[in-house]
Amino acid sequence: MKYVQILLTVFMLTLSTVSLAIDLHSAKDQGLVGETPNGYLASPVSAPSADIKALISDINAKRKQKYAQVAAKVAKPLSVVEQLAGKKAIEKTSKGHFIQFPDGQWVKK
């Protein structure tokens, strides 16, 4: 019986952690993440939560993989693709969401 209680407790903790996870759109709406000139996400918040750090890390890893594929396809350095992607992402950023200038300053678009 005690084993079942432990399993249920772990299961409930797992569910509560999953329910606390935030998606990219919500994080942008709340000002917790923004687009940077190098094509990746970062947080304008001085101490982002673990969920936000995980979200940024996951999305940036996926972006880097995609950028590397594009770079190989067009025979350009990864840095060129990253810069172009950053420019495009900043251009497409919705009003009220954060963007970062090359000098590191964050502003709401």
C-alpha cells in the first residue's frame, strides 16, 4: 500500500510540473522571453524561472538544428543564417513583445 501511495505522489507531482509548463506564445505575452538579433530566444527577466529557462533551451536547440540544416543547404556559415533568422524574427515580433538590440538593451516592440 505504501508503494502505491509513493507512486501516486510522484505521479501527481509530475502532473503538477507539466501543468506549470508555459508555451512560447504565453511566455512572449507575459514578457518572459524575447527575440534576439542572433536568431535565438533570451529572457529580459533578470532571473527567469526554471520553466522559462527550459523553454528557451528547448526552442533554441531546435532553432540551432534548423539553422544548421539551412546553412549546409545554402553553403553559408551558421552565423550568417543565425543573423538573418534573428532579423526576420525581430521583424515578425508582435507589438508588445520584447526584442533585444545588438547592444543588449531590451525594448517592447
